[in-house]
Amino acid sequence: MSALANLTVGDVVAERTVHLTRESLVRYAGASGDFNPIHYRDDVASAVGLPGVLAHGMLTMGLAVGTIESWLGDTGRILEYGVRFTKPVVVDPETGADVTVVAKVGAVDEESARIDLTVSFEGVTVLVKAQVRVRTV
């Protein structure tokens, strides 16, 4: 029987913590083509009023949804995914940053489920309304 067959609202289906480094940001910039210097240069980030070099929003969003990949088994089951960005992930040059994701069942109907993702950095939620609708049948 599939892990998607007997979902109950409130079930934690996946969780993980991902450690980001400045190298992670440079690699992501190369893969995505997003070379905005706020993602790798302290002086530029500071000059525009940021607290430090920030992880790319799409990187954070990708890490969040990637948390359910093993549980889901087939990413083709993802019907919708959306988030709202609320706080940046500041990646320290020495210690990096740990982003924690917890995926819980938020709602279930006959054909799909809504998975709510809690995404945090330093104990603060960085994405709200992070929800993935997946096909369960």
C-alpha cells in the first residue's frame, strides 16, 4: 500500500535540515544563472541594506519542496506548489546557515493532499503559506 493511501491531517511526512555555505550559493548561482552579487558579496549586500549575503529565494523554495521527494516517490505527483517569502536566509561566511523543513499533512480529499511546509532559519519562519498539493491516487 502506498504511503499516500492513508494520510491523516497533522501527520509529519518528512523533515530535514540543510546546511548552506557560501559555496552552495555560488554553485546555485551557476546552475540557475542568478549572479546577483547580494548572494555572494558582503560589500554589495551591505551597501543595499541587507544583513549579509542571502541565499537565493528559489534555492530556499527548492530545498523546501525537495524535502518531500523521497516520501512522495514520484515528483510527477506534485500538482501545485507555492510559497510567500517573509525573511531572508543569511549565509554567514564562516558558519553558513541551517535551513530546517518540516512537512505535515494539512488537508486531504479523495484525490489529493495538501502538504504544509514549515521552513525556518535560526528559529524564524522564512517561508509562509508554503504548500504543496500532491495527487494521492
